[in-house]
Amino acid sequence: MYDTLITCEHLHANYTRSDWVILDCRYDLSDTGTGLHAYKQGHIPGAVYIDLDMDLCGPLQPACGRHPLPSPERMVSLFSELGIGPGTQAVIYDASFGAIAARMWWMLHYMGHEAAAVVDGGWQAWVKHGFEIEQKENNNSKKEFQGEVQGRLLVTLGDFPLTTLLVDSREPPRYRGEIEPIDPVAGHIPGAVNYYWKLSISEDGTFYPVTRIREAMLGLFTGISPDQGVFYCGSGVTACHNLLAARYAGLPLPRLYAGSWSEWCSDVHRPVARG
């Protein structure tokens, strides 16, 4: 079973197996149709396309984050439609260094499905290796997903104020409030420390060695158990990359504040920190 990362070589050796499901999560925040277009131009054989907005998010509501989680019922329905049942190995990739794929990975783990892994290096690594590409659109036979919600993995506004480590996964200038290209307010949640999600990956998008990531993460979690830490980002997507990195490093899975900064800053009465 692969439950964190999988290399392109290992995926290539197994991608035709009937008990494996491959999911293409390519997506571009600046052009939301780019991912599906790229999928139609070419993808890993057998891959099914899933869309961040349509599949990995629930309906937008007033004062919620930009990418709210689907309900558990919707997740069960989605995973069943994708052909994920007991014993199914889910393999997920994107072209964004794992940023979108990690959201799907986290959702599966949140619903109790451990056999889910992100392709290390993503689409770019598959192409670089010269492996097969196909263009036909795929759909999997429906299965009955049987996972259950792992409630301890999720933090909501009702859990604040927190008494544990809160980690902002955005790039440092956004954390410090120097820039804010997306949300209406710049800054971060008071008390949060910064751990940019790209700190775990090299220039080619592959993850650094486990020892390097583990050392950095343990330095972050000084004095607390990692599973008590809470990560957030702009909208609950790239924070999942840090959760994947922690699990890949052999640490207990921390928690996610899915509403993240876009939810927090939607209420002018909530405090904001800068610097």
C-alpha cells in the first residue's frame, strides 16, 4: 500500500492494475479551465479527471472560505463514483508540485481511506520519464466507498481560540501581510507561525529526502505532538501539502483548518496580525 508518495517508476509498474485508481487533479487558479484542457491533451493512461472547484469543494456560502470542503456525504458519493472501494489504491497527480493533489489525498485520509498517494514530481515527472500518455477520457466503474470521517483531523471556527501550534502555509510575504493577491485582507491569524508549503520540495517538484523534511518538521513541533498542530493556508488547499509532508516524514498527521485565511478574514471583527 502507498499512503503518502509514489514514484513515477512504481506507478508505471502498476498503473494497469484493476484495483488501482489514477486521478488527474491539474488545475490553475488563474484559469480554471486549463486543467481539463490539459487532461484532454494528454494524461497518464487510465486517469480520471477531477476538478478542484467542482469535485473537491462544497458549495460557496457567505463568510466561508474560498474552497470549502464537501460534506462527508458528498465525499462518499464522489469516491464511489471514482471507483474507490475497500482495497483500492488511489494515486493522485497534478502539475502544481502536488498542491492540488494533496487536497484530494487529505480528503481520502480524512474519510478513513489510507491507500492514497500523490505522485512525487507529478505530471512533469511522468513526462520527463517518457512514459505512455493517452488522450481518451476515462470513467471508472462505480464502487461502494466505505470509509468514515476521522473527525480529529479537521478544525473549524468553532474550535477557536486554539491552545496549540497554528501554522500558516502561505508564502512569507502573504503571511507577513506585505501582499495579498487574492483575499480582501492581508495578514495572518494571531499566534500563527509560518511554514511555507514549498519548503518540502526541490526545484523539480519532487520531495526532499525524508530525513530533511523530518528534521524541519520536528523543529516546527518543538514541545508538542505533531498531531496536535493545525495547518491552514489561503483556502485549505496548499496546507494539505504540508500535512502530506509531515506524514511522509513519518510523523502523525496534523490537523487542517480548512476554512483558512479566506474564512478567517471574512469577518472584520476577527483579529489580524502582520509582520
